[in-house]
Amino acid sequence: MSVENIVGLLGWPTSHSISPIMQNQALKTAGLTNWLYVPMPVRPEPKERIKEAVWGLRALGFKGANVTVPYKEAVVPYLDRLSDEAAQIGAVNTIVVDEHDHLVGHNTDGIGFINDLADHGFLVANKSILILGAGGSARALAYTVLAQKCKHLLILNRTENKASDIAHSLKQKFPESVVEAGPLAKEYLQKNKADLVINTTSLGLPSKPEESPWDSGVAFAQSQVVYDLIYNPAITPFLKQAERSKATTLNGLGMLVHQGAKSFEIWTGLKAPLSVMKSAVFQAVKD
Ligand code: ATR
């Protein structure tokens, strides 16, 4: 059967992404044999390339795309409309070309995170949450945990004013929760009593494999859930520290599956085959 519906991944680079494996397996399982998910690496220079790529989705009759690093914020000006969530977060990880040929931006990162936590029996409502880092991922998670009615949110970042900016804008939108910010400093980590601690910084990625945002002199409580958005490597130095304290640890693989599942549902209108997608990513990281 010929391919009639194409979706893909806009990013730079895209060669290490396991989304193509996961999404093509999902499309096949759902019987969408005339659909295909392709990597679409877009060079960062010259700057207008990303605009051309986004508008090219419509020109070429694509159904949509995922967006990854470094373009989640950069694509926003070239879209016709944003979902409420994407507008609040200021970043897009999923684009759909709708029936009127409009480019609509969504953000499924936050809900992907919440659904993965739910898979592990953790509900955010009324909990106290600590986010390390204040980049695009931190903003998406901060918005989502507040939308899910967490009781208290503290954002700590090396560059403190970026954490304060996020806290300030979200405080007004979610007056029922306590939202605070501070520097990524030992005394703040020592005071931490959060139910859930999340690393959204780049420390622990293959480019910084030995580093952790957590001070090695500070223990976690056994009752805490410690989440690293990084999934490659599967166990970062941050998660090793949490394991030593016997805290519950989770990496970003489950979130990858759940954000992808939501994107799949937005493009196809069908329920995503979650278990197939999970097996595909677990197999891909083992290979
Ligand atoms: P993403 O979109 O994945 O969130 P990002 O916007 O580049 O990525 O954010 C990276 C985060 O990692 C930031 O919070 C950054 O801190 P700064 O705002 O101070 O730059 C954090 N980060 C990167 N390198 C770091 C380091 N060596 N120590 C502490 N935090 C670091």
C-alpha cells in the first residue's frame, strides 16, 4: 500500500531519537499502513530554515510533526493557532495540520509526564513538588503540575531569575497553590521535603555524564519519588544518588512513551497502542 499520510520529527539532530521506531510501530499496530513517521533534521543555520520546514509541512501535505530540541519554542511564531496548554507553556512538541490546512501547535510533554507518574501510582494533586532547572521542560512541567492542583511547587535553578520568572507568571494563574523559586544551592536542597523531585537540567546527559544537579552531601528521604527526565543513560548520577537513599526512582522513558501516545492520538484520532509503544522503546534503548 502506498504512503498517503506522513508525520515526522523536526529537530537537530534527530538521528538518536527513538520516536520514529516507536511511532512507526504504533501506526502499524493500529492498522494505519498508509502512514509513515520520518526524521526531519533541520539545520540551525540559516535561521529561516525552521520557518521553511514548518510551512513546508502544509505545502507537502503532511499530517503533522513532533518538534524536539532546539525548536520547541522557535516554531511558535510560524503556527496559526496554539492549544491553551501550548500557549501557557510557550513551547510546542506536536504540530497538526488540520482539515482547513491550519498549523496547530500542542504540547504533550506535561500530560505525558503526568500519565507516566499515574502509571506508577503517583498523583500530583495536593503534593509538594521540587523542580530542578528552569528551561523549556521545567516550564512545561511546572505549568502541568499546577494545573493538576499540586499544593506546593519550588523551582530551583543555577540562574535564579529564570526560576523566579516562571514562578512569577504561574503564581498569578494558579493562586491556590504556593509557588516559589530559588537558586540551585545546597541549603535549599537540604530544606527539601517534597514528595516528588524532578531533574529537568541537562546534567547527566551523554554530554555531561558524570554530573548531577544534586549536592552529594544531601540525602533524599526514602519516601520521596525522584524523577529524571533523562532516559539515556537510564540511570544518571542524580538517580544513583536517589537510589543510595532508597528513594523511588523513575527515568524519562515512560514520559517519552506517553507524550508520543498523545501526539499519535492528536494526529490519527485513534487510541494509541501504549503497550506496543513501551516495548518498542525498551527494545530500542537495549539495542
Ligand atoms: P530544556 O528545554 O531541555 O529544559 P534548556 O532550556 O536548555 O533545556 O534548559 C537547561 C537547564 O539545565 C537550565 O535550567 C540550565 O540552567 P541555567 O538556566 O542556569 O542555564 C540547566 N543547566 C545546564 N547546565 C547546568 C550546569 N552546569 N549546572 C546547573 N544547571 C545547568
